[in-house]
Amino acid sequence: MKIVHLGDESDARGFSLAGVEARRVADGHELARRLRELGNDRDVGLVLVSRTLAAQAPDAVRAAAALGVPLLLTLPVDEDA
């Protein structure tokens, strides 16, 4: 099973260095589309999304989380960074 991170360019670089498949997402509309795509990909077991990005598409995040597979985890944002 794959782990996929959806987020901005700087986060994507960090997750890529850790071996996670990272996909850049520009806004909430794109996040909703990507979550629908990943919901149909049986090779993906975990999707990581920052809270900031998740807040831009709350309905899509709730719908994706309700599916249960892949597991969706929202990551806290470091306000001081």
C-alpha cells in the first residue's frame, strides 16, 4: 500500500525525501478532485493532507474520510514556521 501526501510545494519536497509519494495541490477544488481519484485507487492506503488545505474543501475531506479506505489523516500546521 502506498502513502500519498497532498499539499504545497515545500511540504511535498519534505515528504518526497521521506519516500512518500507527494502530489502538489493548489487549492480546495483540486484537493476535492484528487481525493475522489485516490478513493478509487486500491493501491493507496493512507492520504496525508495539511489542515490548512483540508479547511478549503471540508465537504470533500469528510466524504473521503467516511469511505475509510484509503485512510485520511489531516496534519497539523506549524504556525511558527
